[in-house]
Amino acid sequence: MENTPNSIDHNKLSILDRIAIIGELEHIRRHAIRSANSSSEEEEKLFYGVIGQKAKRLRRKYQKEYLDCKDRDWCLVKSAATLKQLFYEVDCEFDCLNEAESLADEILSHAYNTDLSGCESCANDKEDIQ
């Protein structure tokens, strides 16, 4: 992915921000598929189907470039990122949210050989004021 003068250098984003991006792209894909399946108009079905395919291609491209991992972890990473995003979208019990977050972090920490139990962005933000 190419950087223009006003673009973000995704290599400098925290791993959690990059994980959130792939989770959001899968979120778009899921909603596009649901919209395509629930529409009775062929033109809308086509539009939402194309949006879903574009989101899937972009997620795969982004994941390959900025969150590549071993083949056996690839789908687990995608699913863990999506799980994190979905649990913040839906109303659920707090304990359930903590368990889901812990499960996702365990998968992602393994795939990227890094501790994701804390938030790198929050730690960096805190350091900026010191």
C-alpha cells in the first residue's frame, strides 16, 4: 500500500490499531453480505455483494502487508480481530466481554509473539505527558 504525503504510515501504527482495521474490514464484509441477502432488489444485491468482495480483498491485502503471520494463524487472527470488534458493538455481559477479549488477545499474542494484554497506544499516550 502506497503512502501519499497526507497518508498514514501503517507500519508505524500500533499492532492493536492494525488489528482493529482488519476487524473493521471484516465487519463491513459481514454487514454487506447481510444487506445483499436481505435485499429484494437485484441492483442492491449486486451493490452490497461488490462491497463485501472489496472489503474482503482489502482486508486480505492489508493483513498480508501489515499483519502477516504463519499460515495456520492467518484465519485465527482474522477471526480474533473480528471478535474483538463485534463484542464492542453488541451489548453483552461484562464478564463475557472480558473472556472474549482475553481469548482474542491470547490468539493474537501467539500469532505475533507479543504481549497484547496492555494497550500500546495508551502506554504511548501516557508517556507523552511525562
